[in-house]
Amino acid sequence: MQDQIDFSSPSTYIRIESDDEDDGDIIDDGGYDSNSICPSSTSSGVVVARGSAPPDETEEFLRAARARLHPLNVLNVAAFGANVFVSLGIGIWGLGGVMSSVREVTKSHMTLLTPAAWTSELIWAPIFFFEGIFCAAQLLPTFRGRPIVLEGVGYFFVYACAAQIAWTFFFSFCLFLPAFISMVILLVSLSCLLVSQFLAKSPDESRREYWLLRFPFSLHMGWIFVSTAINWSVLSLETGASESTLLAGIIASMALLLVVAFLFMSAMTKNLVVPAVIIWSFVGIYFELRHPAAHVKAVFGESVCDAVRRSSLACAIIAACAFSARGMVILYRECCTIHVGEH
């Protein structure tokens, strides 16, 4: 006769069966084995059954660890590699002088919204670095099957890379209308990616998951908001818009960037990365307009350049004050809130 073992208890049970007709003894070692129930036998006929079912988070971890490499994981790496190649090969080096680089086109088509060159250079380096870290991390067994990767990122990262590659080509050939459309598609792709990740976010997301899987796209999206405004001003300038129209568009763009920064600092998203990038761009505009390019000064005049410079500084200060206040609130809640969990 065999006794039934109740594995619903959090304790670990060991049942021993022998060839004799005696009932098997049940030994409770009082501990907990995180392994799932797995009998094993020995040559003497000993059968050991261990453990209650692991907790939900352990099951999720094991499922992710056993997940096979999804084609999307490989596609993310391929798209990122192509984007880096085009951005460096064409965007910076212009294919060794065969075509104009993005840097050269930007310098020859500057507007009042164009920030200092070092602003752009110092932001793209961490964007590519952290997105490269994401591509490597999402190949690991721990992360490649996570909902935040397969459902959250989905194909939006591939779309974003494709749009950025298209923008690099169009902008290098001074095709500003297709370049602006590509930039809008890039912005929409990254927006959908962030929203999708927000919906797929696990309530017990770790800091490691945030920095590896979510942070890179917030950084990228923050700069694309700025780049979209810059591309709009370049397109307006090249299509022959009047000075008053250009100035109105620049003022509206700065106001919209400020609104975006405040929206991302709201209680719903608690995203401080996008506002930080926008503040960075305002600082870059301020420093660039301290000594504006000759053709910018010729189009708008020194007084307008000075007014926009002061306005960008004011926007940076306003956003920075709100950023500091919001950051202290989030830090206080993180450090002073006692999290109670059920076991």
C-alpha cells in the first residue's frame, strides 16, 4: 500500500519505496527545494520525490532560461548593425568623401534650432552604446524570451533602425522632405516601442532589466524629439518660408519640446530620461547661438538670434527645475517606501 503525498505544503518531502511490502516512509526535511517535483531512483529501489512547485517568479525565470533564440532576437542585432554602419559610414565619414556626410549637410543648413555640434556627438555615442548593450542582452537565455523583449520591443526597434537608415541617406542627399518623413516614422516607431514596453512591463521589474532593456530607447527617443523639430525647421527654411513663419515654427517647436518634457515627468510615466535629453538640447541651442553661423545671422538678424538664445536658456532652466523636483520625489519614494511582499 502506498501513501499519498501532499505536495501543496511548502515543505520538501522525501518518500522512500523499497521492495518490501512495508509502507514507504515519508520524511519531511522541513526545507524548501526550488526545483520542480522530479522523482529519481537508485539501484536499491529508492524513489525520491522532492519539492513543491516553485514560486511564480522562479517559473518565469526558468521559462526565460529555457527559451530558444527567437528570429526577432537575431533581427534586432542585424538591424542595429546596419544602422551603426550607415550612421558611421555615411553620417560621419560620407563613405570616404564619395557623398556628403550628415555633419556637413547640417553645418550648411543650420537654423535657430540647431544645437552645438558637440551636443549631437555626445548624445549619439551613448545611444549606440546602450542599444548595443540591449542587442547583446536580448540574446542571452535570461532575457531573450521575456515579454518586454518579444512583446514590448517587438518589431518596433527594427522599424526604427530602418527609418533612421532611410533618414541618413535622404538627409545626406539634401532631400529634406523624405528625410523629415523618415524622421517622423522613426519618432512614431520609438513611441510605439516605449508604449508597448510600458504595457508589457512586469510589476517586479529589476533595475538590471530597466537599464538593459528599456533605458536605451528612452535615450534615443528623447533625441529624436529634438531631431524632428530640427528637421522641420530645416525643411521650412529650404522651402522658402518667410522669416516670420520660420520664427513662429521655431517658437512653437521649443514650446512643444518643453511640453513633451513635462509630460514625460508626469506621474504616469515617471520617465526622466527624455526630459534630460531635451534639457541637453536646450543647452546646446543656447551655446550655439552665442556665436551663430553667418548665414543664420543673415536670415534672422542678431536681435532674433539673441532672443531665441535667451529663450532656450529659459526653457532649459524651467525644465531643469521641474526635473530636479520630480527626481527628488521619485528618489524619496524609492528610498523611503517600505515594500511588503507576500510569501
